[in-house]
Amino acid sequence: MLGQNELLIILGVIVLLFGSSKLPELARSIGRAKVEFKRGLEEEKKENKENDRLS
């Protein structure tokens, strides 16, 4: 698990790389990707349950 100091260093590097004006856009993109990934996992679970039930 990362400690507080490590997280602050990572955040500082991200700000340096992307600039403070791009951070909200980056956060939204990450959030959307996370939601889409979870949606895909749920669909896969449903398909697997259906296949198991039909077998």
C-alpha cells in the first residue's frame, strides 16, 4: 500500500506532466473508463451465468 508521502509525490509528478488545467479533464476520463470497465465486467458475469445455466 502506498503511503501519504508517495501519493503526494505521484500527484506532484502528474501536475507537472499534465498541468493543473488538464487535471479535471484527466479525472473525468479516468472516471468514465472505470465506469465502462465495471459495466463490461457485469455484462461478462451475466453472460457467464446464462451459459452456465444453459449447459
